[in-house]
Amino acid sequence: DLRNGTLAQPWILEGNFSEDWDFGEDVPGKPGLISTRVGARLVVKVPITKSPLKSRTVNVGLLKSYANMGIVSISLVGPPQQQSCNAAAFVGGHTKTLVTLKVDCMWSAKASVYDVVPLQLKWQHLTCVWIVFEVLPSTPPRSTNKVKLIDINVL
């Protein structure tokens, strides 16, 4: 749950909370993890429970709206086969990018809604993945590039 800093903080491996990301409410009663800075990067570790399924879905919940929104790159990154999911593996670059999606959080519908971005994970051996979020520049440039992350779950 990315709406609560106390609950989410232990799972966050990388993210600049003084300049890039903030746990907060852009609308009263609607908390999330928010960035408005192009180039802001966040890495969240997500444990994966063992399953007989050949693929899993990692769902990222975020805000989509009609104004002031940005574009975010979402990548699932895993350790090499049979490697542990410790921070040293990620920081040391001993990882493999499994899937990357670019999501525009601005759309034409005159509504602000919670949206789910599904990412398919096809590796059975993984005990965790890291999700790398990066706020991307838009073309043409936008005056505000808000990305609001709400939750992550694995099915």
C-alpha cells in the first residue's frame, strides 16, 4: 500500500523523499506516493510468494486524470536465476529487466480515477521483483508532471 508511508517505507529501496517523492494527499482523503519532478526515480521491492502458476500479474494502482499529469516508466526487475533478493544484488547491478511499460497518467476523459496497470511476470523461480518507477519527460513538455502511485499487488 503506497498510501501510507509507515507501511510502505520498509519496501522502498531507492527514492529521494526530500526532493522527488512525497507521501501525501493532493486531494483531501486521497493519499498516495506523489512526484511532480521529471527524472524522479523510485525502487520498490515486492515479495513474490511461491505458486504453481506459470505466470503472475503485478498490478500497479495509480491515478489517471485529465490535467497536470505526467508519464511514468514502470519496470519489473528481478535477480538472476536462483539469486537472492537482497538490496546488494539490485544496487550491484546483478539484475534482469523483465518488462517495462510507459504509462501516460493524463487522459482526455474529464474524470480523475484509480487505474490498474497490469504487468505480466513469467518467471517461476523469483521470490521477489523490484519495481522501478521513473517520471519521464513528455512531448510536448507539460507544465506539471504529476505521478501518483496508490498500491501494488501480485496475483
